Amino acid sequence: MFSLLLAVALSVTPVDALTQLKQLAGKWSGKTDRGAPIVITYQVAAHGSTVVETQSPGEPDEMLTVYSLDGNDLVLTHYCPMGPVGNQPHMALDRTASTPRDLRFTFVRLANLDAEKDVHLHAGRIRVVDDHHLERQWDVYKGGKKVGTETFVLEKGD
């Protein structure tokens, strides 16, 4: 019983998670798990109803992730350039696995590629270490199975 109460106490609501994402507004710089430099920006948009995450802004491989509330869920759509016309994984906040500073998103569906065959992002995580440091992760799937995790360790800039 105690563990059930603890799990409920640590879970996060979609509104609280969106509020946490809004607090990330600004430019974050760091490295990928392979040591390559990475920049990610967060911008609050649409009168505070969405947060837009831009990975590698202005670069040929720029990607966008848009977070917003959909009824009782916090959802994201990741706009990725992979594939002949790009692809868009859709994910939702996993309330039971998330905490206010560790947001985890699970796969819902994939547009423009076949999730059972093609390489795509399948799950995501944003872990806020403190006000100036965060860890960003994407689970990568191919052939319906996890083949790796992309990790970015970031520090907030000016």
C-alpha cells in the first residue's frame, strides 16, 4: 500500500509537466553521447499552450518537437527529417513513470514511416538536473525493436 501511495505522490499531471517544459525556455548547449556538439532551444508559443523544442536550429538536420495538451494528456509530435518526406512520431506523457523533473513520453503512433520496419524515435525523456542542466534522451527503434538511445547532456546558455 505504501509503494502505491508513493507512486501516486511522485507522478506528474499533464498541466504540471507542461509548466515544467515552459520553464526550459531558452537556449541549451552541450554534447551528444558521441561527443558531438548539440544545441536545443525551447520556446513557449501559441499564447502559452505549446512548447516548441528545436534541435540543431538553422542546421540541415534541424528537428522540431511540439508539446501541447490534448484533453487530459500532454502529447508531443516530433518532426524528423528521416525518410523520403520526413516522419512524425507521436508520443504521450507516461504519468506513472514521470516525476515533475523527469518527464517520460511513450509511443502512440508514427506518421510517414512503418513503425514495425523503419528507424524512428519511439520514446523520449527530459530529465531536469537543476535550473541550468538537463539530460535529453530519445529511444531509437528499428524493426520493431529498440536499437539504441540518443542522449544529450545540456547546459542552459544566456
